[in-house]
Amino acid sequence: MKGRLAAKYYQSKLNYNTMYENLSEKRKQELDTLREWAVCAGDDYYFSMDQSDFEKSMKDCENEEFFKAYSHQRKIGMEEFANEISRQITSIHNSEELHYLLESYNYDDGNWTIMQCISHPCCDIHTARMVYWLLSPDYYYDSYTDLEHVPDSDINEGTPKVLKFIEEKALSKGFVHSLTSEYEDEEVPSSNEYTGRIPDSLFAGKD
């Protein structure tokens, strides 16, 4: 499952030009930077590290965005940094931009950024479906029958809660429907083999 998620990060989309034609190159760069800083906001690995160890770990990375982000996190504090990034994501008022943030997200980088985006009121159902199936709900349903009985020992701790959140928001019709069908991710199946467990709206073409 990890390989499936990591492969998504490096996959090149042939239809990028039409999918994101409303986003300027400058705005894409801004969102790319925000995505990288958001990954850092959900990661406390470097926060309590001794300065000497931090500098050793970041040697020759001083010009990278993650170095700037982690340095800022260490300066202002974990909570304040997370709040700062959360405010930037909240300030987005465009479903296309949220989709862009998560479409190129490395899903092995944790769930913090994912939750910030899918809980956003502008999050589109196409984005929700993409995230949902890239997190492999079929693995959990096939292995544990439902999302409530996933053991704490499961390697992907926290992911079942994200999946459950998406299901509940989909059932309450909380996702907007503003993006066109070209934003439907190829990982999203069209036929529901989990009737009664996974909402129909989380399958392709169920708009």
C-alpha cells in the first residue's frame, strides 16, 4: 500500500494544463511552497532537536523550503507554526487550489495537511474521492470488516479516522460539487463493492 501512495507523488499528469488552467504559474509555486510548509507543520521530528543536531541534519539544505519551515517552527513554537499554516489553508476560497495541494501531496507525509484540506468548506467531492481511495479504504474493510475495529498496531495509525471523516462528510453532503469530471482521479473505482459500508458518493461518476 505504501508503494501505491508513494507512486502517486511522482506520477505525471498529462491533463495538468486543462485541469489547472485557472491557476497562474506564480500561484502554483505559492501552493507548492505552502504544501511543503504544511508537511513540516504536521511533523514534530525536528522541533525538540538540539540546535547542533538540527544543523548537522540540515547541512547543505539551508536554501531548501523545508529548512526554512522547520527553522521557523523551532523559532515560534510547534502550535503557533501549525496555526499559522492552518490559517493560510483556511484563507483559500477555491476548490481547484485545494485539489492542487493534495493531488501532488506525498501521502506518506502524514495526515495533518490532508485533514486541513478535506475539512475545508471549499473541498470538492472529487478531491475527497481522490484522497479517500489513495488512503486505501479497501485494505481496511477487507482486513478488519470496518473502520472501527482497526487495531492500534496497524502501521497506518490515524488513517482510519481520516477515512471515517470523509465518509461522514460525504453522507452529510458536506463536499461541494464545483470541479469538472476531469478532476476525477484514476484510482477512484466506479462500482461499489462495499454497499452499506462505503457511501455511493465516494465512487466515480456518483455526482
